[in-house]
Amino acid sequence: MNDQNPLPPVSAQLPPPIPPVLPAGQPRRLGDDPSERLAIPNVVVAIEAILRQPRRVMFQLRQPGAGHLIAMMLSLSVVCSLIYGVVVGTFSGGVQLWAAPVKIASGLMISALICLPSLYIFTCLSGSRARLVEIFGLLAGLLMLMTILLIGFAPVAWIFSQSTESLPWMGTLHLAFWFIATIFGLRFLEAGFSNSEARSRAGLNTWVVIFLLVAVQMTTALRPILGTADTILPTGKKFFLAHWGACLSAENNAPASRSRN
Amino acid sequence: MTAIGNHSRPVSAFLGAAPERFREWIMSRQVHLIVFCATAIVIGAGSYGLAVGIWRGPWQALYTGIKLPLAILLTTLGNGLLNGMLAPLLGLNVTFRQSLAVVLMSFAVAAMVLGALSPVALFIVWNTPPLTAGTTSSSPEYGLLQLALAGFVALAGVIGNVRLMPLLRLWTGSAAVARNVLLAWLAGNLFLGSQICWVLRPFIWDARRPVEFIGPDPFQGSFFETIFNAGSRLVFS
Amino acid sequence: MPDPAEGFFMSITRLNVCEIGVLLRGEREAMAAWMEQWNAERLRLHFLLVIGGAGFYGAAMGWWRAPEQALFTAIKFPLVISLTVTGNALINGMLAPLLGLNLSFRQSFSAVLMSFAVASAILGAFSPLMAFMVWNAPPLSPETLQGATYPLIKLANVAVIAFAGTTGNVRLFQLLVKLGGSRAVARRVLWVWLAVNLFLGSQLSWILRPFIGAPNLPVEFFRAAALRGNFYENIFQSWQQIFNN
């Protein structure tokens, strides 16, 4: 029998109503909402803000002292990528338990650093009035959001790591998780970009392709991250497509090609 | 404000509640709701597991009665962080605990449906010839049993998700956002859940092995790898 | 007696780096206002952009051959640009008013320098990417020349330089429209300046070759035959060879 009591009045414990969606053509400026002007004092608030109130992060990046927020986001990105790297390393174990996290964290930071100048150039060319510090902060936000989402995928990645010996399969899975996490990170970057008076998104879209290619190539440059090898870093140079092709061929010719240490 | 536990018929109150009532429970009686849902999953999915496993034997019934709710709970917890992060990113502003409660709620509905169908499943099992030398994995009776049991799980899952949709729509105010969140959670839960079920196999029987809680080499291979290899064999051989 | 070096470094610290953003965004009103009066510091900033941006990109290009080639190309690439701008300053300054755009010598020099500064800033921003690409490529060798790596890196260089050059010219065109008020006049002046700069620039590049180098030739700043022949003579001879064969 269903409950016959009428619904109780809205309780003070119910969440505040969601702000109405503004009609098209009335863009809100950053900082119009008072909640966006609240400072972000620590890492926990930063995580909550980037997930639920990304405009708050974007607004704080424009304020004096944004360096503290950027340093926090970068530190969190490094920590989260180290944690995810440990999960990646459990596939092979042994040396990879420390090598994989170091390579993933450093590779991510170096890729971002390589692509930062071109990001600034493309944002300027698009007419954006964002300063270099703000661009750097948006990039740090992209990295932070990407890496905390990877932490969310970590249990799934771990269980598959323990369940298979197929290197291409695990590599594809990690790449898929990374790609999904990057999409959300890029959404944050694009939202920040669109709030900076940019006239066109063509430059940013081009930069996105460059960033993805650099990050993917970095995984090959720092190989092996999943499997094992005689040396920590590769002795030969390869582009990522050639490396993936070689891994797939090796898998087809010798299915038990991975060794668990 | 009425908590679920205060009802004389908590199951019917839970299953018949309007989306506004669900949201009220999630906001104000979160811990009670989580405990209630977890209990419902253990009892509902557990009884269905008992009915499924009894075809093999009493020990298999016990093992499956434990493993089926375990698979659901492990999936919910394993994806808890991810679901809690995807929801606000896709437009549903909930906390991690609230997202956990919402997902548990949909699994609880599915588990209650499974529990309700467990007598029917038991009846089908009772009518299926027992596992003997004459019954093999290619027997039509075994095929019908598999289909029926899988069909019930699919039905329960659909009902659980259908009950979730109005709540998400109410919370977000947008059908599109609600649909995106539901699909993202569904994809994540299906992905992890299928692999957890692979690890915890067998649920009905393994013709080559005696009755055991988990088969040998539970971490050998993966669900999707097996599907991919089977598909490759189908296409290329 | 004031120390000239100290004065130079003091002037650098006074440079308004935010003006780089103005250049890249193509803020025509600001850039046109700059052209109204001579500003030595702004001129220094633009030259520094050329030296820094093109220099870093040149270093990334030349690194594939050898570290010494990186140093040589880091010097030669900005040198080509600077010599092209200064070498054509007189002719560019004369052609502009003849084609209908009333600019002084100083203004035409500033405009051309600004467009090269934009291009150099873009090249500088892409230099880490080019360095990363070179780092990932097998070392330059006769085998590499036969494979896919050499054409890939060549294409990448062409694409980046073309993009930088095109953007610089687009900004220049927008500025000329602002200064002259007529798109047709601006387009005429732009095409003529482009032709003149390409003509001198290609010969300067020929003289200052190599920029990447070849694995079978030594690493050197100039080739021994640097001043023998020219770029267009070489093209003409190649055409002759094609038709004679």
C-alpha cells in the first residue's frame, strides 16, 4: 500500500533550487554569481569546485594570487597521476611498480609544458584577452580534472590488470580511460577559453589535436610503461603508430608475450 | 518526514515512492536509505542466487546466493568514485554519497524484482532435468534455463533503470542531462560489473569442475577479451 | 660614463611583454597607434621576438643533424629574417606610397618587422613541439633519408613555417587595411612586399644554407660554395635537366 500522507513541505535540508537556465544570448560573466567569488583555500575545495563549480575555478584564476591555486592543481595532478601509475604498474609488477608512476606523472607534465607556448599563441590568435598566467591555470585545471577522473577509473583498471595477460588489451583500455578523462579536461579548458572573449575556436581545436598527439607520443617515448624491457627507457626511437603496430604483431605471434614479475 | 523503516510495508513504500520522495530520502535519510538498499540487495539478489544455484546443488546455491549480491555491491563501490565524479561533470549536482545512494537505490529496485522472481526461477529450475550425464551445456533444457534466468536479470535491470530516470529528471530539470548521466553510469557499471561477474564465475555450473566458490584462475582472462576472441574466431575462421 | 650594456638590459626590463599579446591578437587600433610615433623600446622588443622565436625554432630544426647545427641554425634563421627586413626596408618604403598607401619609410619598416615578429613568436611557441618531434625521430642518417621520417619532419617544418608566415601576413594585411582604409590597396601592397621579401629571403636562405644539413656532409656554418650560384639559377638548372631528360 502506498504511503497516504501528503508530501511534507520543502525542508530546510533540501538543496537550494538549481539556478534557472538563462535564455540564449545572455551569457553570464565570470563572477556574476556570488558563489564563484569564493576563494579556493585547499585541495578538497579545489576538487569539489572543478567538478561542480568550474566557473569558480576560472574566476579565481583571474584574481591576484592565482599562483597558489595553480600550484595546488599541479601538485594534485602529480599525486593523482602517480597513484594511477601504480595501478598501471601492477600489470607487470616489479620495476614497473615505481617506474610506471614516475613515467606517467613526468610524461604528463612534460607534455603539458611542451604544448603550453602553442596554447598561449593560439588563444592570442583567437582574440582571447587571457593572460599567460590564466592560460597556465586553465591547463593546470585540465590536468587536475583529467587525473582525478583517472583515479575514478583506477578500480576498474586494476581489476582488468589482474585479469588479463594481454598487453595490447590493457594498453587499449588505459588509453580509452585516459581519452575519456582528457575529454572532460578539455571541456573545462574550452569553457575557460570561451569566457575569455575569444572570437574563434579553430585555434583551440587545432591545439587539442596537437596536445593529444604529443601525449600519445610521450607514452611511446617513455616506453615501456605497461610491459617489461631490459632498460628503463627505450634505446631506439619510434613513432607511436609503429610501436603499437609492433605490439599487436608481437601479440598475434606469441600470445603469452608478457611476463608477470 | 517519513523514513522507509517506519513503514509497515517498507518494500511497497520503497517501490511505490514518487521521485520527490526518493529525493527527500536521499537528502535527509541517506544512511538509512543506503543500509536499506544494501539489505534489499543482499536479500533480493541473494534469494535469486539461491534459486539459480540450486540446480547444481545446495552448495552452489549457497555460493551463488553470496556471489550475486557481492557482484552488485562490488560494482557499486568500485565505481562509486567514478559515478560521483561523472554526475556533476555531466550536469547533475550531487555529492559522492548522494550518487552512491542513487545508484544503490536502482540496484535495490532490481534486486527486489529479482527476489520477487526467485520463486519463478526456482520453479523453472525444478522443472529442468537435473545435472546428470545426459544433460550437457548443449542441451535445449539448459539453454532454456540460461535464457530464462538471464532474461529475469535483464528485466530486473531495466526496471531498476526505468525507476531511476524520473528521479534524475527531477533532480536535473533536464531530460537530456538525466539521460546522459544514466547512460554514463550504466556504461561504467556494465563494464565493471561484467568483469566482476567474470572473476566470480561460475554462477550456475562449470561442467569440468566440482562445486566451488570461485573457479580456478579467476583472474585469467577477461569478459571482453573472451567476447573479442570469440568474435574474431567467428569472423576470421 | 653610463655602461651601454647596463643600459641595454635596463631597457629590456622596461619592455612591455603584454604587447606580444596585442601583436598576436592583431589589435589594429593599438598597432596603428604604435606606428604614429617611433619607439626604440618597441623596436627592440620586436627584434628580440624575431631573434628569440626564430632562434629557438632554428635550434630545434638543426638539432636533428647535430648540436653544433642547432647553434648555427639558431643564429642563421633570425639572421635571414632580420637581413630580409632591413635589406628590403628602402624598396618596401618606396613601393607602399607608389601603390597608394601613404606610409613613411619608418612606418613601412615597423609594419614589416611586426609581421615577422608575429611569425617568429609562433615559431618560438612551436619550437618545443619541433624539438619533441626531433627527439622522437631516429638520428639523421642515409637510412633515415630513405625512410618516412625525413619527409615527415620536412613536412612538419613546412607546415609550421607556412602557418607562422601566413598568420604574420594576415596580421599585416589587417594592419594595412586599418592604415590605408582600403582593402584593395592593402592587398596590392601586401602582395608586392611578399614578392620582394620572398625574393630576397630565398636568396639569403640559399647563401646561409644549410639549416638542417645532410648526413653525408660536414656540419658547418656556411657551405664552401655559399656565394657560388643562386637559388633561382639552381631552380632554372633543375627545370632544364627535367626537360633535357
